[in-house]
Amino acid sequence: MNVQLVPFGAHLYPAYVYIKANLRDADRDECSYHGMTAGEIPDDVLWNSTPWCYLVYADDEPVFIFGAMSVIPGVYQFWGFGTDKTPRVLPALTKFCKEEFGPYLYLFGARRVQVHVPLKSQQSFHWLTDHIGMRVEMIMSDYCADGSPMAQLVFTRQDYQAYVFPKRPETPEGNAARD
């Protein structure tokens, strides 16, 4: 299988429409927890996420779209959704998020990347925490449209530094000797 991650541009809008029209059940459910249908996903999420928006293709078929939208300077809201073929691209997507997407966000001034995930959305919750490394910052009760709780997951600059740049053990000569 050939997996490609492509920066989103206006010429790729039909691929976004295709993904929205063919959402997997888990993402359709997440939309309902946010009080909307798949067709009501606002298009401005794309334009407000530029340049941090990517399409994921599997064998030339659009499968997943994701991005990070600036909320206030230095704070980004992570989002994503896909088709039933999403599980096939998760290994490549995970690698890209950890090795390129996240590091670039932090190099360009992000101090915090957050996402709101309904606790009922176990697939998204586990991928974000177990594979991307986000941590639960808080549980917000009565947050979803149906009154169920939602988790706020976060990856801060400190999390990033600990995760990407783990501390090396002290040398007998001290840190100055190796820096």
C-alpha cells in the first residue's frame, strides 16, 4: 500500500468533500457528540489550519484529513477525521505526527497543542494518548451534545521537550563536558 501525506491546498478540496461524505462510523459519532452531522463540519477548519493541514492518501484514495488550528498565538487545536480505511494509514500518520508535524509546530512557536475528545470515542482517545503521546489534562462533564463527558488532551512544550529530547544521563564530568 502506498501512503502519501500531502499539504492541503484549495485544489484538494474535492478530496476533503469525499472524506466528509464517506466518514467512518467512529468519526460520524464524534461529530454527533459535538452536536453536528458530518455534513456540518465547518469548511473554515481547513482555511484556519493552513499551513498545518494535511490529506492522507492510500493508493491515491483520500482516506484521512487532519490539522492544527491556531486558537490564540502559541495554542493549537488538533483535529482529524477519515474514512473506513483510516486504520490502514495510522502507522504512517503516527510516524508523521511524531517526527514531523509536532516538531514543526513547536519550532514555529507552539507552546500547546490540545484536542477535545468525547470519552465515548475510544479509538481516537487511545490513538492520541497511546500513540501520539498526548496526556489527559482534564475531564469536562456534560460537555458533549448528549451530556456525556469529554476529555481535553494536551501536548505542551514541556511534554514535547521531555518526549522528543529526553534527558541524557549525567556523565562523571557533568553536563558541560558533553554539551
